[in-house]
Amino acid sequence: MVVCALFWLPLGLAIAPMVALLTERGLALAAVAGCVAAHSLTAAALELPTGGLSDVLGRRTVLAAAGLFDLVALVLHALGTTAWVLVLGMALKGAGRALASGPAEAWYVDTVHASAGPDAELRTGLARGGAATSGALAAGVLIGGALPWLLGLGPDLGGRLREATSGLVLPLSVPALLGAAVEVVFLLYVLTALPEPPRPRATLRGVLRGVPATVVAGVRLGGRDALVRRIILSAAAAGSALVTVELLTPGRAVGLTGAPESGAVLFAGLACAGFLCSMAGSHLAPPLARRAGGSERAVLVGLGAAAAGLLLLGGTAVTSLSSAPVPVALAVVGYALVYAGLGAAGPSENDLLHRRVGSAGRATALSVQSLALQLVGAATGLVAGHLPAGPPRWLLGGAVLLAGALLWVRRRTVAEEAEPPRQASSPSSTGPSTASSPQMKGTPR
């Protein structure tokens, strides 16, 4: 929980002032989009190799590298004054995101299995980690949005800050610098508080051979294992839903308030509320699985609720929210359902994944899951941009998420549930081990 909170808090701090800071540095909108693309493309390109690196080198080493990349990225983001420095900072942030995708969760599962056995209960810890991530993002967005505004309240405080630093530090730079300080704490914590179960000592030759083999094994597992394939497809559907909400909500916020500035403030509040709903959903994941009768049914309920929320948002897009209080209330309910449902489904999905995949390929499997989310989300954004304004754009994401929920209608057979566990001997084996379970944590969003 501490690792999740310390890693995501700095990124949350940088979210709210990011576009305004880049614009203040003189970048046009197209250049800002290029910076964002540098982050996304770097993260996608490194997702699988860094997951394999974690399985070969160890979780703590890769997490520390992620913190170091993010520390440098936040400093460049806060102090950069030229386009190439800012693009480099965003690319390094993407590399840090890819490096951090999976190792903390894989470390948790490895440690629980080492101390309590392979049948130990995982959902509660995964849910708490997801809740810590969402809570840190919510706090970061609020603090990151409020700090520049508070600095602007003092008499000439922003001007004195510019003058004292020769224009390097702006009020909009302060949240990113605060995030860099938090990254130092994250680095120290990872290096001192995450003892790993013993693993063979890595060599350069072993890494060069082991990482590609582990990546290939993780991709193969998603192709041949029906349960893992459903988990990956569900993550892809969640990516479609998240991009739909994040792409279309700002425009509706502006339409509700009537001005871009006030719409941006409303969107920041909505983003914080979304993270809080996701946190609440994560907390509800363990009792939901118990009441539903297992992790698979819990995933079905969570994704079904999120799909209903997105379809509700699409249905309310036909009216003007500024003149109709009932559609506003329905839209708020739909928005909350999207994030709460996805938050509730995540821990159960990953509980199933960790029971199916052995330690030798655990972080790689999480990276495959994250990559599916990012790629399908990007594709949904491109398609939605070419659809007519209004409900069709919302319904696209809702339909994809509903299809992802329907994947969980079929339960596994008794023969599948009785399949004995198999363990992989090394990262360079033919694939990660699989193990069935009688039962059925991502980001980032």
C-alpha cells in the first residue's frame, strides 16, 4: 500500500497543471499533444520488455529504476524551458510508468506465496493496493490543482518565484517539484523495505536471454489459456471505457458550466471523484466476491455495473445538462458507476491471474494486461473522434465494456477447476506456470 501510494502520488500531483505548464512554457497545442504522445508511445513500447526484466532481475531493482526515471522526468517537466527537454521528460515518465507496471504487485504475491503458500488469499491485499493507488491519485490531483492557485493568492508571490529562479520555477512548476521530493522517499522506501524472496543471481547474458524468452512466454500464455485470455480482453475493454470517459467528460463539463476555465475546474473535481469511486470499488472487491460466489462472478458484476454507468452517460448525452437537473443526476450516477465498477472488478481479475500464472512470468502477464488496456484505449479514442457528437461516442465505449463483461457469463467447468497446479522452473522455460483455482489489482489507470 505504501509503495502504491508513494509511486502514484507524484504523478497525480503533475496531472492537473500539466497542460497549463506546457502552454506557459510556450508550447502550442500540437506540441503539447506531441509530449503526451511521447509518454504514451514510450510506455507502450517498453511495457512487455520491462515486465520481463522484472521477472528476471527482480521486483525491487525494477521498481527502484522506475522511481529514478520518474524523479528525473518530474524535474525536467518542472524546470524544462525548451520543447526537446519537455518531450524527453515525458518520454522518461513513460519509461517509468512501464517499469512500474507490475513489479509491486508481483512482489506482493511472491511474498505472500512464500510465507503462506500458493493458496493464500490475495484479494484483500490487491484491493488495498488498488485503493491506495486511487487515493493517492485523488489527493495528488487536488493538491496539484490547488497549489498554483494558492501561490497566486499572495502578493506578487508568483512573480518573486520567477525572479528568484530566473524563470525556471513557475507556480505551475511547484506540484511537479513536490512530486520529485516524494519520488526520493519512494526510492528510499523501495530499497530498504521490500525484501525479496531468494532468486538466482542475474548475469548480463542471462538477462539478454531471459527477458525475450519471458516476454514470448507471457504472450503465448494469453493465447492458449482461456482464463488468462478473458482477463486480458477484460483489461482491453476497461481501457476503452476509461479513454471514453476521459476524452468526452471535459467537453460535457464545459457545456455544463458555460466557460472553458470553470469547465476545467469542474473536470479536475470530477477526476478526483472518479479516483475516490475507484478506491471505494477496490475496498468492496473482497466482500463482493464472497457474496457473488467467487472472483469470476465478482468480475461480471463489476464490469456489468461499469458498462451500465457508461451507457447511462451515453443516454444522458442527448439533452443539455445545464437546463435539466434529472439528466445531471443520472450522469453523476453513471460516472460513479464506471469508476466504482472497474475498481471492484480489478482485484478479482488479478486474483485469478496470479493463481493462473507462476512467479517466473507474473510481472510479464501484468504487462500484457496493461498493454492491452493502453492499445485498445488508444484505438477507441481514435474511432470515437470520428463518430458524430453525442451518444454514439459514449455508446462505443459502453458496448466494448459490455462485451468484456459478457465474457464472464460462462463459468469454468469442474474439470478445469480441478486441474492441478504446475510450476515453471525458470524464466527461460516454455512459459509461465499455470494453476487452476476454485475462485475466479493496473491506472492508472
